[in-house]
Amino acid sequence: MKRYSAFSLATEGLRAHRGWRPAWRKAKPREAYDAIIVGGGGHGLATAYYLARNHGMRRVAVLEKGWIGGGNTGRNTTAVRSNYFYPESVALYDLALKLYEGLSKELNFNVMLSQRGMLIAAHTPMQMEICTRIANAMQINGVDGQLIGAEEALLRAPLLNQTADARYNCMGGVWQSRAGVARHDAVAWGYARGASDMGVDIIEGCTVTDLLIEGGRITGVETDMGTIRADRVGLAAAGATPGLAAMAGVRLPIHNYALQAFVSEPVKPMLDIVLLYLGTGTYVSQSDKGELVIGGGLDRVPTHGQRGNLPSQETVLSGLLEMFPAFAQLKLLRQWAGVVDVVPDSSPVIGPAGPEGLYLNCGWGTGGFKAIPAGGWLLAHLLAKGQHHEISRPFDLDRFARGRLIDEAAGSGIAH
């Protein structure tokens, strides 16, 4: 694969850019592989990349029923952060953030990471107490985080509504300077390009119709392109994972919900951080093109639809206007929804399930994009070694039987 560089860009410019190759090969399935990954989103592609890079496994197939980046990877609000409460969560998400910090250089593909910082803003003494707990937990767990007051918060977001009749006056909050945003499509394309360059087959338009199990062990998958054999299969298909796992007799404690997001018309730079309001649940950042990228809480009606609904839209946008009345005149350019897979303790499921050789990476809820590098790293370790990495062990499916839940929604005071 030709490396991207200033020299190659200049050279191709002189050739009318006719020498570029596709970013990844459009592969067709072979009869057998060492490992199969079901799901061509960020987590599946990262898993394939780290299987080849970290473990030397290159006879790997990624099966995607649609197109690369067409699912939740391209339907999120692009935030990356590790400002969590529990040590297990901090270890997981900070691994992802550390990998993000070197990802553009490693993949030779600009993922447009912008570590502009994130503020979780509080508006009541109780919320400030929650922020204090989060900041203390982050520092104890070795992650950058600090409690700031209203004056510093307003320096970081001067347009915040602080009028006398404001419903949610900002009292301060938790600040993480390493948090920020990355380009979602670029993350998927970068991992796809890197994995393909090391021999991984990326097969788009390939639907898995059954899991093949013989003697209590996974032996491959049945697809609409035929049978593909492998003695190790990883499921990284987000909301589709429960249906796939059910083919192996595994019932997952997952419910799927729509999570809406919105983009406004572009405006001049006015917000150079990621901001989350505890009082409204609305969060917002400004893209490099000037658009406001806006999100909020889940639509609590289980669904597989990627449309969202008007009541949730009203809740999110009214929250935005409580934060920034000056945004009231902006027009929305587009709206979409991703289908997020949520488990009872709002933490992911990573580990073996059912027949030998079957492994899961799912249940990320609204935290999937920020965790892509770690999710791929840990699932690759499971597929290659057949055992947990120390960071993935607490997220095993057996925690629900053992009562060892990692309830981030309760720990941080917000729904993830």
C-alpha cells in the first residue's frame, strides 16, 4: 500500500491523481480462515488490524452485511474521552484514548483527532458533588481530570447562559484536557486500510445466516455467500449481536435503542471544547467545518430503526437552547440515529460465550466510538490467546451471574 505523505501527494498531483489505489481490497471469501470477525464497523476492523499487527494472524476475514462504516461507526457524535468513575472503566477507556493519541501516525491515515478538552457541567450542589466524585476517581485511577469552578468553566465556554433567569446556571464541573473528538469515518477507513494492507480480507455485502457448531465448538459461519470455516469467531456487530449469539444458544442481556444526533448549519468558531450539561443531558461540540454536532439521551423505546423521533429531538434541542440561547436562530442540516446496544449496568460485554471459540465485543451503548481502539485490541487478544487480557476480564459476560456489575450510569450520575 502506498504511504500517504506530502511527497506522494505532490507526486500524484503532477499525475492528475491517477496513481492512487483503493484504500482497501474488495475481497471475496475463501473457504477457511484462522479467525472470522462478524461486523465491519470500527470495533470489527480494529480487531482485524490488531490480530494481524499484534499477533501475526493474517488469515482473517471481516464480514460486513452492509458497507464499511455504514452502521454506528458513521452514526455518532465523535467524542473520545476517559472521564469515567470505576477503575475498570477508566482502564478500558483510557487504553482507547492512549491508542487514539498515536493512531494517525500508526495507521498512516489522519483520523483528525482534536484533543480540545471536555467539560461535564454541573448546575446544582448535588451535581457538583457528583463532579467532585468523578474528578477524584479519575485522579486516583491515574487519568487527567480536575474539578473547576464557574469562573473557569465560563472562560472555556463564554456563550453559556448565565442570565439571572437561566434555568441551569453553570456552577463548574469536571474538566478532562485529553478528551476531544475524532473523525468517525476516518477511524473506520484507517483501520480497514491497515488491516487490508496486512492481508486481512474485508468482505462487504456478506450476511451471516448461521453459526456452525460441531462438538461444542465453533467451526465457522454460514453466509449468503456460502460456508466459511474458522475455529475462532468474534461477534462485533453492536445491536445485531444478540441475534447472532442466539444462533449459538446464547442469550444476551441487551436491549437496543435509538440514539439521535443532529448537525447545524456551519457558523464561525464559537465553541472549542466538548460540553455536556448534567442538567439536560445534552452535549455539543463544533466541527472543523463550523457545524454544531449535538446529541443527548437515549430514546427509551426499544428499536432497530435508525430514524429517531420528534419527542427526543425536542428534548435534546431544548436542552441545547437552555445552554446557549444564542443558538436559537441556527438551522439544522441533518438528523440521524444510531442503534445502540445497552446492557443493565451500562458497560460493555467482552469475552467468551457459548461454544468454544466464540467471543463477544458488544453492549457498548453510547460509548462505542470512543472505545474502538481498545475494543479491537482486547477482542484480538481473546481471539489470538483464547483468554482474557487483564483489562477485559471485568467485562466478561459472567459478571451478571456473579453480581460483579460495573454500573457507570449510576457511578457517574448520567446515562451512558
